[in-house]
Amino acid sequence: MANSPSSKKRARQQEKRRQHNASQRSMVRTFIKKVTAKIEAGNHEEALTAFNEAVPAIDSMTSKGILPKNRAARIKSRMNTRVKALKAA
């Protein structure tokens, strides 16, 4: 448990930051779920639109350090592959 005033303040700041980061991470997951749902529905146009909305959000969370950059790249790559496969099908 924090004892000094500065350590108590750091604990408060960390909790606030943790909650904010959790919210941001949840938002990205929601974008990913929307893309996945459109892909499973089989609609290429809607999937492409959802993918184009998700990419900037994923990149933003990567630059803020909420998502590791390799994980973000892997997520985007896999979604892009699935969206392109819809067009070919």
C-alpha cells in the first residue's frame, strides 16, 4: 500500500490511466468485432468500410502504446486478407 503522499498520487494516476487504457482497448476490440461480423455476413462493401474505419483506431492505439505494434500489424493483416478473400469469392 502507498504510504508517502507522492506514492499515493502515483497510485491514483495509475488507476485512472488503467481505466482509460481499458476503455480504449475495448473500443478497438469493438471495431475488430464489427469487421469480423461484416466478413461473416459475406458483404464485401460493408466489410471494407468497417475495415477502413478500424485501421486508424488500431494505429492510434499502437502509437499510444496500448497495443503492441506487431499485434496490431497482425490483426490488420489478417482482417485485410479476409476482406480481400470476400471480393474474390
